[in-house]
Amino acid sequence: MSKTSVKSTALEQRVSLAQDGAGPWLMQVLTRYGLLLLCIALVVLFSLLTPSFASMLTLQAILSSKAKIALLALAATIPMIVGKIDLNVGFGIVLWHILAITLQVEYGFSWQMAVLTVLAISALYGLLNGILVALADIDSFVATLGSGTVLYAIALWHSGGRQIVGDLPDAFIALHHTEIAGIPIVAFYVLIVAVVLWLITEHTPLGRCMYAVGGNPAAALLNGISVNRFTIGAFIASSVLTGFSGVLIAAEQGVGQASVGMDYLLPALVGAFLGSTTIRPGRVNVWGTVVGIAILAIGIAGIQQFGGEFWVEPLFNGATLLLSITLAGYAQRRRLLNQKAVQRSQATPADNNNQTATHP
């Protein structure tokens, strides 16, 4: 692990304005930050077309409603870094938010103990998924689809197909409904989680090992990296973050019902896929995911202010998912070509030096 000091961007082709000219440099900027620029452009456009869009009320509504999706998208990002997909960012919160309420209403748990219990059970569930994928060698899509369907059935059985309603403590409700300087506290949860994940994935040996596992598991294994351990750990971390999101949904709604949850799956995956096309094009990354969710949130909010119908949001999410997967595939191919170009450029000087040493 001590030898993994090479930067995660070592094989990215660097373009300099002075050396390569304005064209290649501008193309690199647009490739890396195009979605971020589009996000800013959408804010400006909607603000000019509908003055009410550029208001604190709109900002609060976007942050409050989309923060849980952002957390779930970050949860989906973690296993995607190691080359896996976790559908339980949608299935999981169905049970987790119901459990957070029933433990307090029906079993007399304190809200603190209820939250800790949900996080502990979600961690064990993530461990199960990790074992199915890493040790049983089941495809992650199939494994999480199967286990998620079972989890959804358990949620239906646990709730009896009815709404779970009860008197919840104010401190529990405050987990979602508190504001700091006019900003919903859930936005700060997203910021904290994003910063922590960014520091881990981009600036620690742990993160570089995760990207190595996702990029080439066989090569990672040959280099002494425990592929199974990192895969299982990614599913545990993703599941715990999903459990926390379920707790926030319970605090927001105050009602547990099995119909809540699946609407979060598609936008969360869209945000993670879309994120792999920006900031670090061709690979999943934390800030790219945040930008991807921002695009979805701003786009949908702007369309709704123009009087968009109820079906606009799923249409927008589905179309964006198709677009994001297409762009992600293109960005991945460009990244591989850039890596090969860098490797060739690094190998050429070495060959020349060897020839010079052989024939002085």
C-alpha cells in the first residue's frame, strides 16, 4: 500500500495552452467541465426566463428535495468505482425508512437507537451483497436486483402493506427540517459526504486501490491488492449511506410506506453515470456525480416552473440516463486512447536512452 503514491491522473494526457494551442486546450476544458458550464448556463437561462427561479425559495426547494437523491447517487458511485453496480440505492430505502419509523412507533426505540439500528442492519445487508458479488462471483446487477427484490418483499411484510404513522420526536424530525443560514441541513450532509469521499478516493492509497480494482481487477490482484476486500467494503459503505438516506426520508415524511423508494433509483443512477462524463471524463468521480445531480435538479425545476406535466420528470430522467451512458462510453474510450498515447510517449524516451547507453 505504501507504494501506491502514483497520482490517479498519471496516465491522463495533459494538454497545455502554450504547447498544444488553443484548440486542444479548449476541447479538454469543454470535455472536463462542459456539464458544469451547462449547469451554470441553465441557471442563467431559467433566471432570465422566469424571474422567480432566481430566488431563495427555489434554491431551498431544490436543495431540500434533491439532497436525498444526491446522497443516493454518491452511494451508487462507491461500488461503481470498483466496477460494480448497486441497485439497492432504490430498493434499500424502502425498508430503511419504514424501519426507522416502526422501531420508534411500534417497538419503543429512542430515535438515536433507531437510527443506529438501521445503519447497522444496512451495513450487514451491504456485507451480504458484497459476499454475493465478490465471493459467490454473481454479477452485481443480478445480485443486487435479486437481494433488493427480497428486501422490498420484507418491507411489504413488515409494514403489512399499510402506512406506518406515529408521533415521532422533534429531534428526529429536525434531522431533515433544520436550516442553517437559510440553507436546508440536508445540503450540508451532501457536502460533508462528498468532501469525505473525494478526499478518500482522490488523495489516499485506499482510493487509488479502489480505482485500480475497478479499472483492471486481474492486474490489481497481481499487484497485491485484495480485490474481494475492496469490493465488499464498497458495498458496505454504499449500503450504510443508503440507510442514512432512508433515515432522512423518514424524518422528512414522518410516514412509512412501501410505495416510497423506487422513484429515487433512476435519478440516483443517472447522476452517477452522468458524473463519469465530467471533471474526470471516462471514470466515475465524486464531484462529477454532484454536478450530474445538479443538472437534473436544475433542469427539472426549471421545466416545472414553465408548467411541465407530472410525467416530465421521469421522461427527463430516462432520456438523461440514455444520454449519460452514451457519453460515459465515449469518455471511457477517449480515456483509454489517452492512456495508450501517454504510455507510448513515456516509452519512447526510455527506448532512446537505452539505445544511447548501448551505442555511445
